Amino acid sequence: RAKGLGKNRYHRFDPELAREQINLQAQVQRLRQALTASEFVLHYQPKVNLATQAVIGVEALIRWQHPEQGLLPPAAFLPDLEGSDLEVPIGQWVLRKAVEQMAAWLRMGLQLPISVNISASHLLHPGFIQHLQTLLNEYPQVTPGMLEIEVLETAALSSLDQGRKVLDECHELGVLLSLDDFGTGYSSLAYFRNLPVDQLKIDRSFVCDMLDDPEDRNIVDSVVRLARAFRREVIAEGVETPAHARALLQMDCRLAQGYGIARPMPADQISAWQAGWKGLILA
Ligand code: C2E
Ligand code: MG
Ligand code: MG
Ligand code: MG
């Protein structure tokens, strides 16, 4: 966070920078309290198969129920967390909450897989696999295949050497792996054909713009073909309209997620949403 130092050769005292760092420390402290006070919540966004209209699972997305500011999106607090000693504890909280939720849904007769976003430093934390294993042992009714980990394509790439081992271990546990925001990084064929990746998740920027921008459409089409060629699943995020869904089906991309299907929602709304889900009208 040495923002503002630029190319200065002498690190003169910079009052603005100092203030920024104090603010950051205060914010991390505030986030620590938030974790203790159970102010974080997970919302869940459905993922569906556009061809069969089946609900295939949900993605867990963190929010902060701030006592004064209301419900805050991850962009409002995750950047401050980055690199702090809270990144792993909050990541572990998310994983535990998601596994607990799958167990709770199973008790209601609802078998709903959950995907969880994991930061690179959490994934590379030495205790990651041990924690995951312990958690899954605690909830034997939740099979490992119901849990999917989403890692940013860019993160998986930059940490390949260290990351490789932990991805293999996840795979060995039976937990699925998805490369999130796919298309924004620089993964080569050679790179990901050797990784135990189950799914490519096409970044929503390409999906949102694909109807107006032929280049974005080409990227979506290429990722779908890439996934096919390597027998990986592919899912599109950012499906906002039936026209997006139609275009995806034409490209043979069946799995989708987006505001046009459902917005992220609290856990207790999921079963009612699912009961009312009649599918997208594509005609
Ligand atoms: P992501 O994993 O790519 O998640 C998708 C984001 O796109 C979510 O934003 C979701 O609400 C939003 N979205 C879904 N469908 C649409 C759509 O049709 N149109 C538009 N414009 N947006 C859509 P959200 O919840 O604000 O999360 C932002 C990012 O924060 C996530 O991107 C993920 O990278 C990160 N994140 C969220 N929860 C967690 C978490 O528990 N742990 C970690 N490490 N990162 C998280
Ligand atoms: Mg994600
Ligand atoms: Mg994404
Ligand atoms: Mg994203």
C-alpha cells in the first residue's frame, strides 16, 4: 500500500500516506470486531441450466451487515482485508458458513451445492487443506462434491507453483474447482490443461457486452469451445436478459448465473425462490 511514494528516492514523511495507513489499520480493526459480532452474512445467487431449467447450485457471496451503514457489498470492505491477518479467518468463516448451510438445506430435503470464492492467499495458507478436511469431516452428510471453490483465473495463474499442490489436494478431497472471471487473465492452453480445474466461469463483462460487441461475443464463444475441448464445465455469469441466455444457448453454453435469473438473496429466501422458479422464457 505504498501508494503515493511513486518514484521518490527519499521516503520523506508523507502525512497523507500516514493518514491512509492509520485509516486502513482502523478499518481492519473494525472488520475484526465485525467478525466477532457476527456482522457478516452470506447471500446466495442461484445457478441454473438454461437447457433444462434445473437449478444446479448457488454461489455464496459475502456482505457486511453494518450497524450504521446497512448492507455493504464486498467491494466496500474486501480490498481493506487484503494482505491483513484477517483474510484467512474471514475466508474460513465463509467456508464454514457455506458447509453449515448445505447441511441445513439437506435437513429440509434440499440438496443444493454451494460455490465459495476463495482468495489466493487463503488458498495458499498452509492450514487450508487441513481446515477444509476437518470441516467436511464435521458434516459427513455434505459430500465434498457439493462444495465448489472459485478461484480467480488471475490468482490461480500467478501462484501456479505453490498453488498446484493445494489444487491437487482439493481435487483429491473431491471438492470441485472453478476458475472465476475467466478470460480476464492470460491462461494458456498448456497452463490449465494440467490443472485439476472442473469449470471455467466466463467473466460477466464479456457476457454483458456480447450482444453489442462482436469481440466480446468471440471471447465467450472461444471460452466455451476451450472448455469443451478439454472436457471442462463452463458457466456464464452476468446473464441479465433472456437475449443473453438465447445467445449462450446458441453457443452451447448451458450453465448460467445472473440478475436476469435471480439476484443474490439471503439463505432463507432460496427455497421459496426455487419453488417458484419456472425457468427463463426464451422464446
Ligand atoms: P464474483 O465471484 O465474480 O461474483 C459475481 C459478482 O457479480 C457478485 O457481486 C454478483 O452479485 C454480481 N452479479 C451477479 N450477476 C450479475 C449480473 O447479472 N449483472 C451484474 N452487473 N452483476 C452481477 P458481489 O456479490 O458484489 O461480489 C463481488 C466480488 O467479490 C465477487 O465476484 C468475488 O470476487 C468477491 N467475493 C464475494 N464474496 C466473497 C467471499 O466470500 N470471499 C472472497 N474471497 N471474495 C468474495
Ligand atoms: Mg465467484
Ligand atoms: Mg466472477
Ligand atoms: Mg468478479
